[in-house]
Amino acid sequence: MKKRLAIILFLTLSIFGNAQSFKLKKPNVTKLKSELKKINYTQEATYLYLNQNYKAESEKLEVKKYKYPDYSICAIKQRFENGIVYSEEQCKEAGGISSKLTLPKTEKQNLIQWIELIFESSPMEMEHGWNSDKTKFGPTDNGVGCYFKISETKNNTKIDMYCGC
């Protein structure tokens, strides 16, 4: 009986212990650059990447609009396949753009490569780099530019992004 219980426990741990973490598809930098240029950079690179690589599972949710003449959209949230959730907000007059990407648990090395390629797809002239534990990517002078912060929860990996001054 003990032997049978040990085998069941071993098999259960093997199945769940070796579960693969989610892996983001590699961004096609050339294609992203071209598309961003075509649309005059009116869309955030991460959102464009998601639409090119993952099926949307919802319409735009939690839509907010500016309160002045054109009343265009300034904030959204959208769900994509594999449990990916993207939100962005740029409703402040001079506040830059803040985005959040929630993913299933993802390997850190895959995230690092993904962030570097997403960053490469958008024109940015100032020098950017990683902090010592590779959880934050941003301007090396801590000034104007794009910032990416990786954090983990029990079930997810999150990337907080901010571009602006």
C-alpha cells in the first residue's frame, strides 16, 4: 500500500512539477516597426504585438474617453487567449502612457528577451538598461523614456509599463 501511494505521489509531482510555464511569442521587430510607422505611432507597441500574435477573447473593456472636443478613447482593457490581459491608460493631459500586461506564469529569461524586443520596435534614442536583478528596464539616467517592471504573483507574471516624462 505504501509503495502504491508513493508511486501515485511521484506521478502527481512529476506531472505538476514539470508543468511548462507560458512562453511569449517572439516579437517580429521589423514588422512591428513597419506597422507602427504606418499608423503614425497611434497605437502602443505591446497592444499591436498582442493583436498580431494572440486572439482577442473580448472587446475593449473599461473604455474611458477624454472629456474634451474629440472625446477619443484614452483607456482600455482587453482579454486575449491564454489568459493574457492588457490594459492601458493615457487620460492625463501630459501624463504619458501606462500599460499593464498580465500573463500566465512566464520564465524570466523569456520576459527579458520579450521586453528588449518590444522596446527595440519603438523609436527611442536614450540609453536604456536593466537593474541588477533584471526586474526593471528603463533609461539609465532615470529620466524621460520607457520603463518596464516585472513582478510575480502566485498565478501570474505582470509587466507594468510606462512611457513618458
